[in-house]
Amino acid sequence: MNQPQMPDQPSNASQDSTSAPTPAPSPAPSSIPTSRLQRLRQALSRAGRRTGAGLPSGQGLRHAGRGALRCAPWLLGVTAVAGGVVMLMAHPPAHEVPRGDVSVRQNLLSGGVLEARSGTVLVVPGLHVVRDLPLRDRSFRPTRFARANGEAPLQSLEGLSLGLDLTVRWSVDTTRLSVLAASLPDDIEGEVIAPALQGILYRQIATHTVREIFSTQRGVIQQALETELRRKLAADGIVLRGVDIGNVDLPPEYRAGLENLLSEGLASEKMRYTLELQEKKVKQTELEAAADKVRRETAAEAAAREQVIAARGQEEAMKHVLPFKQRQVEQRQLEAEADRVARVRMAEGAAQARSIEADGEAKAREKLADAEAYRQSRIGKVAVDQMAAEGALLSRHPLLIQKAMADKLSDKVQVIIAPPPSDGGFIGKTLLGSRDGQPTGSAGAGADASAAAQVSPQAQE
């Protein structure tokens, strides 16, 4: 394969060098070195040769055309791939199912239908067609006949223009999604629901007066409109959930007159109800008076019956009380007799007890007297025996008399230490002294007597 000759080859450069104008060298300034000037000239000459080689010639054009023809398939393939990539980026072959909707994909070649309620659906351009249908209830509020002076107001039976604020809630039939995806238009509300609603609504409103529409027959109109519209939309695969009638727009003059009329009607109705209420109050008062009378009569009869019943009860009670009282009297008499007998018996018992006690006490005293006599005799005998023993002891030991006297008078008499007499006589003899001529025994006896006479007053004190 012959390669196209490039313009910068030496052969072409030598051929075209004569035709290319050579720029005139600029005078080198004295300050620039010679080596730098030479390098600058060479660079200018090379640039001139390249500029001359860039001009098209017959042979160069032929070579370029052959190269372009050889590269054309490759360029077409790259262009096709780039175009495909651009198309895929601009229109990706995937469809995201919106929330609350269902995506129906139809194959144009096979006619198959796929329903997807969530996720992503593969869509090939030219092969598949996708349609999104709503699963949730949607609301449609037409505005063409919402105002009395709007685009298409409604006409009542009197020929008066009025407007209705309607809300239509609808959804598609989920059992016919594959058919509805191909049959329903894109604007379901504007092309299906609005025409059907307009035809039915004009016909329904034209059969009623403004007052019926405004106040008395609103529920009936709503029910009839809903029934007929549901039947008509069911044929197109649309399920009607309900129709709500909101504000009724009337001309200002008629609305003011109608409001006045309604106010008067309400006033008359109020008066009628007030009169009925007063009549009912009168009847209520009469019934309350009659009920009070009956209640009093019933209370009086009940009180009389209670008294009669109480009297009969007292009579019946007395029949049982009198024998009971009589039995109580008899019981008390018997109790008194029993008490008397018991007291008599108690007195007899007490007398017998006292007699027995007196006998016992006499016997006890007698025994005590015997015991005391026996005790006295025994004491006398003991005293005699003791006196005999003491006499014998004193006869043997006379000094014991002094000791006994001293022991008895020890707390009354001051102790005086005196020497004992030399003759062994009474110790008081030395203290009292003795008379001449008296015997010792008599002196001792007199001394003892005088000492006793002197000591006795102190003992008495």
C-alpha cells in the first residue's frame, strides 16, 4: 500500500521552495551576537518552507482523497457508536415507575403487555411503548362552570345562570389496565371526565330551581349526579369514588334576595317552632300538674294504706304482746317468790352459821382459858423452881445480889469504883459508912435500905 506523501518531506519542500516567498532578513543589530542571528535565520527559513508546503497542490489533494476514502468506514463506525451513545444518554432505555402509579409496557412486535407497580422497566425505543396510569384516587375540579359569570355557567329551571364548585374523585379500573393503557387518552380528566360530567350536570341542573339547588335538594342532586356519572364513566374504565358539591355561586342580586327570602323563611320556621314549643310547654305544664295530682293521690292512698297496715300490724302484735306481758308478770312473781325463799334460806343458813360460830368460839375460849390456866400454873411452877434455884444460888453466893442490882440500876446509877470491904460485906457499907455499936449484919441491912431509898427516886426518873 502506497502511503500518502506528507507535505513536510524534503522532495515536496524542494519542489515548492521556489514558489514560496522567502522573507527578507531583518538587519541584525550590532548588539545581537552572530550565533543568535544565524539560529534566527534558520528558524525563519524552516517556517517559510512549512508555510509553502501547506498550500494545496494537485498531487497532495489526490493523496488526501485516497486516505479519506480508506478511513471512511472507520469514521462511519465511530460516528455511529458515538451517536448511539449520545442517544442512549439522551433517551435511556429504562423507565422508572412513578410512586402511586402503574406502568404498562406494550411490545409493538409481539403485542405482549407487562404491568409494573414499582421499580424500573426496560424500554427499547421503537420496540416498546410505556403508559403510566394512576392507582390512587385523584380529584378533578372543573372550573368552566364554577362561577355564575364564568366561561360556561349552568342554567336552572328558571333560566338563571349559576355556578357550582364540584369535586370529582376517580381512579382507573385496575382489572383492565392493559386495555385502558391503549384506549384512554393522555388527558383523562379533560377528554373523558369533563365532557361526561358537563353533559350530565347541565341536564340535572336544568330540572331544578335555584332554591332547590341552593338549599333543599342539594343532596338529591348530588346523589343523582353521582349515580349517572358512575355508570357513564364505568364504560370507559374509570371508577367514580364520589362527587362533592361545594359552593353554589349565584348572581349578587339574586343571592341577596334569596338570602332575604331564606331569612324570612327561617324566621317563619322559627316562629312556627316557637309556637309549637310554647304549645308543648303548655301541654307539659298540664301533664306535670296531672302527674303531680296523681302523685299526690297515690301518696295519700299509700299513706292511708300504710296506716291501715300499721294498725293491723299493731293489732296482730298486741295479740302476741299481751300473752307475752302476762307471762312476764308470772315470771316476775315466780322470780320474787324464788327470791324470798332464797333470802329466807340464806337467813336460816346465816343464823345456823352464827350459832355454830358462837359454839365454836365458846369452845375455843374455854380451851384458851384452860390453856392460859395451864400456862399460868406452869409459869408459877417454873418461877418457884427458878426462885428456889436462885435462893440456893444466892445463899451460896451473896455477891450475886449486888451484881443483879447493879445490872438493873446500871443505866440509872453512876458507877463509883470503891474498894471492897475487908470483911467481905456489902460494898455500900464503905460508901455509906456504919454506926458504932450496930452489928455488921444490921448495918449492912440498913445501908442497903438507905441505898435503896436513895436510888429509887433516880430509878423513877
